Amino acid sequence: MQNISPPMIRMASDTVLLRDRAGHDRPFDPGGLRADLFRCCRAAGVRESWLAEHITGAVADLLAQRHDERREPVSAAETDRMVVRMLLDAGYEDV
């Protein structure tokens, strides 16, 4: 019987880091963003989950592109601006 072990999981050097106002870096957490957006949507009366999913995916893609170009942390404030801009562009200014 052949012993096949699962592949090792390694930390990716391409992890997108966000820098907060205090200058601390932390990995981008798409699950946390999705949950925050979903709560904000619900509070604004938007019951569909697709909006939170869509914006989270779009932000993750933009952050990955920016990381590929710069290889440095993105400010958390810039990420917040991305989210707000997407909400406004989609007509969800109440969220």
C-alpha cells in the first residue's frame, strides 16, 4: 500500500497585506469583509447576499492585482474607499 501524504500548505509570499492607520500590517480577510458587508446590507434593508459576495470578490481581485504590481501593503483606508466606491457605483449609497 502506497503512503500518500497530503501536500504541505505553505504560507504564500503573495499574501495581500493591509496596513491600518497605526502602521500595523495584517492579511486581507475576505471572509471578514463579506460578513461586514452582509451586516451593512441587512441594516440598510438589502436582503440579498449577492451584493456582499460580489463586492468582496471584486475587492479581492483589485487587491491581488495591486499586490502583484507593488508587492507592498495596501492601506486599509484605500480598501475602504474601494468598497464605498463600488457601493455608490452600484446604486447602494444607503449601505
